[in-house]
Amino acid sequence: MTQYFTKDQIDEFRQCFHLYANDGFVSNDSQLRYIMRSLGCCPTVAETKGYIKKFGNNIDFAKFLEIIHLEEQKPDPVQEISKAFSSFQNRGGFIHKSELAALLTSFGEKMGKEEISVIFRAMKIEGEIVPIAKITQYLQ
């Protein structure tokens, strides 16, 4: 797996891995997800459960590199979301707040109402219309 990464990347991955995997092994999906997210990856709960199922409960650093390589093969989530919202450009580049909330509670890792409220406050959404540009800006 080292052929896919630079020496600096491997050093960064190793440092993070050993910081959170004290005994040199990742033993559950939560621990794996935490380490991967610390490195800037965006695995879902289902994906990390799948990695544990595929690679076992004792993931060493070599297996971890394989998982990181698989993760890097996935499309960029921000680009995917931006592409999905591009269809709203035909509707003036806006989405109704209630429609966006329905999407966030229905697809992917479903969000709760409080999480959605936090996002709307962070994006400084006032009123019932959300500009798509504000959503993509917030994601980046």
C-alpha cells in the first residue's frame, strides 16, 4: 500500500494511527471512524462497520493504509453534494428551508432537528428560502 502514498503522508497516518490505537490495533468501527476523521476522511457509520467486517476487529497499520486508500478512491462528498444541488439552479438557485430539512432528515446519515437548527444558524439563514450558494459555501 505504500506505493499509493508519499513518505510524509505515511508518517502523518502512522502518527495519528498510533496516537489513537494505543496497542497498535483498531478494534472497532467507532475507533476507526475517529482516526479516519482526524485525518480528514468522511466515512459514514455504515462504511466503517463494513471495513471492520472486511478487515476484522484487529486492524493493524498496514490494513489501515488499505482502508485509507479505499477511502481516497471515493468521490469528494462536497463535489457530490454540490452536483446534487445544481438541479436547483433551474429553480432560481434556492431551496425552501423545510425542503432542505426534509432532505437532511431522510437521506444518508439522518440528522436530528437540533442538528439542522445548528446548521441553519451557522449558515445565518433567515426566512424560508435557502440559497444553494450558501449551502455549498458552508460545506467548504
